[in-house]
Amino acid sequence: MRMVDLIEKKRDGKELSKAEIDFIIQGYTKGDIPDYQMSALAMVIFFRDMTQEERAHLTMAMVESGDQIDLSAIEGIKVDKHSTGGVGDTTTLVLAPLVASLGVPVAKMSGRGLGHTGGTIDKLESVPGFHVEIDNQQFNELVNKNKVAVVGQSGNLTPADKKLYALRDVTATVNSLSLIASSIMSKKIASGADAIVLDVKTGSGALMKELEQARELARAMVDIGNRVGRQTMAIISDMSQPLGYAVGNALEVKEAIDTLRGHGPKDLEELCLTLGSYMVYLGGKAQSPEEARERLKEAIANGQALEKFKTFLSAQGGDASVIDDPSRLPTAKYVFEVAAPAEGYIASIQADRIGTAAMLLGAGRTTKDSAIDLAVGAVLRKKVGDTVQKGEPLVAIHSNREDIADVKRMIEDAYRITPDAVSAPPLIYDEIRA
Ligand code: URA
Ligand code: CA
């Protein structure tokens, strides 16, 4: 086989076989296929797209390019949740204890990563003492005992995807639906999940700005998952404004605690109930998502979910008293309010600008090794559709520095206020099943 022939084949609109895709991915991972040929292929895929079969073959070839996590020592159906990203997405912090409290094992492998805020691990580390330095055996034992544990990503997962993603980033080929779907699914499958629930975001703060694009991406990923033997479902949810109110690390932990108490932001609670109901259903702990949803609501109402959060934090060294006393979480030196410049209705809140504001405060990492400030971030006071008086606070900025002119400007630019009534956008647009 020669790479040039395969590029030509795809260029002419023909379908690549499993053997051909394996040859490409293995060759590229080893370095036998150079970047310039892989770039050409990525561009051809961008224009010609792939069939569902090709997408599934590409996904599995990337899975097989590196280590695969073996979760077989953990009892039960391991269900993983993946969100395609957004601003202030606190769902994992809520879902891990919530779903585990119904007996579904949550064996969470998470990264730190770059972004507006830290990753799930960073957020949890704002709980004093909490750590993820546990070995595989401890991890398995904790999940078997408590149904939930979080560990840092280790091993060499999907090296082909890492290399290809970096190449796509500099060749204008990130935005290929086939390549995105295979990239995301390869990581989930290599992480060992038996079943996968996807939260595909749409709107200004999402990778897929248009609903139809998001729907197509969700369909592609659900199809890949089910083709390769992992039960997969997806929902399409709104990211035209940040989810919930808090964007930050400790601030989101506090928001998760509020939500597990049943006093969280309504949109965050609703999204968690929806995603959670699919996780519990796929995890075999309910006959239908509807039944699962009722049980999740019960677990919040009777305190079982919050109790599970305590158990989970203490099991990994964390000070669980933060749950009854969130003032023990890191807090910023200053809280500044951004006031509304006019009265009216909130017409839009650009999620990425709120994210950038949190980043400017130090809530996220700009490079792989930079430190993050767990205490800082933004807490929204107004969301789309709300009415506002001139001078009323739009956002509370939690900061450890006094001069925040840049952050304030970013937040003022994020909000648009109109005199005409605006209704809140829908939270969940669609659900996609096999
Ligand atoms: N996220 C990923 O993991 N991969 C992509 O290709 C795009 C977004
Ligand atoms: Ca939030």
C-alpha cells in the first residue's frame, strides 16, 4: 500500500477500507507517513467527508494506536459522559456523585488541560486535601466500594489522535465533522467506557454554532459508538450563554454543592437530570430514562446524592466539611460587581467572553504548565431573558487583583441589553438515540 494512492482514492470520492485506514493510522503514528501526506488526506476528508463505516474504522484505528484502559475489575456497566465543551459547565461535578448514588459506577479519568477554567480535577482540588494521586488498584477499589472515584489521565491514550489533532490545528482541518467525531469517540472508547452519554453543545460558545451541525455531529458519534459495541446516546444542549451562574474552579464546586442540595441554577439542574437519566438508564439501574429521572430527583431531595459527594471527597483525602460550610473553599480577596449600563432585557451573553474574563482573572491555564487560581472567576447574576434595571449587578467578579479594568470590559462586551422583551433560549434541543 502507498499513502499517495490512498490520498488519490479519497480525493476521487471512493471509500477507504478498514485495512487502508489501519495502514494510514499506524504509519502516521510510527512516523512512516509524513505530515505533508497526512495534511493532504485531512484536507481531502474535509471536502469529501467519510462514510459512517470509514468513521468507525478511523475511530478504532486511533483507539488501537495506544493504550486502552481496562476497567473490567470494576463491577457493573461503566457509563461515561462527554461534553463537547463550553463555559462554566459544572455538570461533571454534579453528575459523578448524583449518578453514583444510584449505584452506577463512575470511574472518571480526567485531565487538567487548557481552558477558561481548570478541568474537573483542578476544580475538585479546590477542596482542601483532595488529590488524585491514586494507583490503578486503589482506583478500582474505590469505584467498587463507593461507586465513584476520579483519577488523573495516565498512559499513552490515542497518540494518533494527539498527533492528527495538532496537525489539523495548523492546516485548517479541525472543522471536519468526520474528524471531530472520530477524535472525540476514540478518546472515550480508549478510556474504557461500556456506554457513553454525549452532551453536544450548540450556540455562540460552542464548537458547533448551528443546531443542524450539532445534530449531525451527535448522530455521527452515536452511530460510531453503537457500531463499535458501546451503547451511545446524545443530547444537543444550549451553549449560547454560560451554563448555570458560576465560572471558575472553587466557585463551580460551590455551585455543584448547591445543585446537589436542590438549590442550584435551574438550567444546570435540568441538564444534569437529563444527562444523568441517560447515564442511569444505560447503566442498567432503571427501566427507562423517565424512571431514572424520578429516582435522581429523589436522590437530590433525600440528601443521598450530597452524602455521596461527601464520601467521594473524603475517600480521596478531601475535607468533606466544605459541603456544609462552603466558606472553607478558597475565596478571592475581592468581589467586584459589574453594573448594567441600561435598563431592559438581557438579549444575549457571549459565553466565550465570560470564559475569557475568567481566564484573565487566572481561573484557567494559558500553557500546559501555568498555575491556576482556584478562588477566582465570575458569577452571573443575570441570564438571557431576565429583566434588569440600570446599575443593577450583571456579574460578580471574584478576583485576587485589584485592577480589573480588562476583565470588566470583557464582561460588559459579553452582555447585550435590549428594550424589547426576550425569552430565555431552550436548554435542550434534541436527543439522539441509535
Ligand atoms: N475536540 C476533540 O477532542 N477533537 C476534535 O477534533 C475537536 C474537538
Ligand atoms: Ca456553571
